[in-house]
Amino acid sequence: MLKTPDVLLLFCLVGAAEALYKQWVPDTNYENKTNWDKGAVPCGSDRVQFPAQRKVSVFVETTHGVREMRLPVDGEFILNSRAGFYVVSGQDPSCGTGVTAQFKDPTSLQWFDPALWQAAATLNDLQNGNFLFSVHEESVPCQYDDVVFKALSSFSVDTSSSQSSIPVKSVSVLGKMFDSKSEFSQYLSSRSGQLQFHGSSAVTVENQGCGDPSGCECGNSENNQRICSTVTCESVSCKKPLLPAGHCCKVCGAIMTIKYATGFNLQTYRERIRHLFLTLPQYKSIQLGMSKVLKSQWLMEIIPFGTTSEIQVVILDQEKGTQAEALASDILKDVRSHGTTIGIVEAEFQASSGSSSNQSGINVGTVVGALFGVLIIITVIVVMVVLIRKGIVQMPKLHLMPSMSTTKKNNDFDLGGPLDHGFDNPIFDKPHMLPDIPGLHENGTDNSVYITKTGVHFVNPVYDDKETDFNA
């Protein structure tokens, strides 16, 4: 992350009515010592070599002496006024014996690398080093931003992406600003344009700026994986690390979510936060980024059913203290007091300490999901009742268990009506149908089977009271 010693407060507003300026950091300048493998600009006793098979556009600001120079097969020197080269035949006293200095290959630098860009609210802020903080997706030029390449500089950038074009508001190259699509396309087809911009996607100047006072989305979400592949995340030690929308790494701090209404102005609210809070001494180490993001809506936290626009405020503390959470609380108090006048409907925050603006511990999504669940159950019940009443669905009939008793008398009124006895038993229900077996229907004491009012009885000869001994 880029820092300056004089700027402790980094603030970012992405998607405001006024576009940001995004400046490309690397260059291919001859005078830049980081472009040389020895870490120093070649002197008069050195031999200079450029990669033979690499295309490069090099800006030369002043005059340089060299002993020898090997040029690439395809490349160019862009010479500033009174810049050039001369050959030193002998040894340069101020240079020593001399070395072979190799110019580094710049062709691997990618447009979607967040570390290679600086953001500012104005061109003066770019020159003065007043750079802004933003999440990774928005560190790269957004669709409504002005892109700046340093005036006295050349560069090489790989514009490969998942899209055929990369839309921006304007592009400034070598001090000239291009805000016309046709004019900038003509520059891209020039010799310098082909050496400076290369890759599968073309940078296009086709946006007039964001016309929505509440802000506009950055438009880099489709290249999230490409952006995050260039980022190395540091380990965090907070209790509950947070992952802001559009960021590649979890962070320690606080994230505010703001729901707005008609009349909300993101630029005005940015200035309000800056004047009320960010100028206070206790918040001097705060990094704050504000942008409009799209948030997915979920039914019962499972089924997605659309998106809604919200304002995301990311608050980080460079000193890893608790000031981020304190600032979130102060902003929330201001919203509760003056939210209706500035167009804010609702605001909440989550902190990496585990606390939040909703201390009850009840997740709003869980409550909404439970409510939807109850509504679904009630709906199903109502539909079933309607179908049953209309005869579309019939309830199954319930059959009573048949009576196990053979006694018929006095049972009808006990069960609320006559019972269904099933089929007729010719032996018990109709005695006249029985075979003519002597003694079957008599109550004689010698019969082994006899019928009484209480049922049918069988005599066991073993226990007959007339028998005293068992005779086999």
C-alpha cells in the first residue's frame, strides 16, 4: 500500500459525481534507477543493453554519456528537449571502470494490478502526493475515472482482461488528455501507442462521467479474480477479520453499510464525514474508503433473488488500534441524529473486534428468513384448506377397529350407534344352521359344549368336577 510521510489520512470516494484521477506508477524512463538491474542510472563508462526481443518505449529527459549501447529489435526513444546520448571514448573519471547495465523488461506490468496505481481527488493532489485509499477493485481505474500517465514519462502496460475493452472517462499520455474515443483510438494505433499499450483488451474512452448524485458502481467486479491474483494478503490478528466488498484480503477495522433514499449525495456526504470526524486528532491514522456497491439479496439466506445498491464505508486503522470502531460509532450517531436531512434511511456497522451496531446478537437475515418460513407454512395450510373444501383434495376415511367382543347386547348405545359386525357366523349367530349334534344346544351337565347368555363354553374332562381321577 502506498504511503507518504506527510499524509496520514487517506480517504477514497469511488463512484461520486466527480470522477477520481488514477495515475499509473511505473514508467520506462531512462533516468529511473529502478529500471536498471544494477539499481543505478548508467554513466559514461558503462555499457548499456536493452532486451533484444522486447518492445520498449523509453523516455529520455536529459543528455547521457555511454561507452556502448545495444538497442532492442523493436523500440523507441522519446527525447525531451535537449536530451540525447554521446559516446565516451575513454574512461569517465566520475564513473569508474564501468559495468554492463541491463534495462529491465517492463512488459509484464498489468493494468489490473492495484499496487501500480495511485488515486487522488484532483490533479493537484496527484502532484502533491495526497493519495487516496480504496478497496482493491477500485484502486484500478473505474469506468468513470480519469486515467493519468505522467507527462514527462513513457510506460508499458499489459491491458489483458476478461473483457474486450476497458472503458474509462479519459486518458492523459505525455501531457495530452484524450477524452474522445476516436482520437484516442487513433493514438493507440500509432507507434508509441502500440509500444505503451499491449494486451488482449483495448482501453476505450467512452464514458462522460457518473451522473448519479448517489454515486455509480466501479465496474471492475468482472475482473475480480484477475485483480486479486496480483495481491498478496498479509496475516491479520483481530478477533473477527472483515472482508469488504471489492477487496481481496480480510482486514481489521470496521465496515459500515448505509441505505440511502432520494436526495442522498455521495460527494456531499464525503465532505461531511471529512469535516466532522477526519480532521480530529484521534482519527489521524484512519484510512477510510467510501463507495457504492451492489449487495445480493437472499431469501432465507439461501436463495438469491436480486441485488440492491448500498453505500459501503471501509474504516481501517494504520496503527491497528480501536479508532476504526470508535469512528464507526460516531458516524452512526450522526446518522441517527441527522440521517433524514441528508437522505440516509438506515446505517449499521460490523467491527473486527466482534461487536456491531446491533448488540442484541440477532441476525437480521435470520429474522427475515424465519418470517418467510412462517409465511410459507401459513400459505401451504390455506391452500390445502381451500382445495379440500372444493373437493379437489379428499381427506382419507378413518375406519374403527372391529369389536372383538361376541356380546351384542347393550353395545350400540355405548359407541354412539349400531356397530358393523362384519359377516355372519353361522355357528353363533344362527344356531338352527348348526349340524344336528346331540346336546350341542342343551344345557345338560354331561355335554362338553354348551351355550349360555355369557357365551360358548367347553368342558375340560381333566378338570371336570365329577371326575376324581384322570383316565387316559
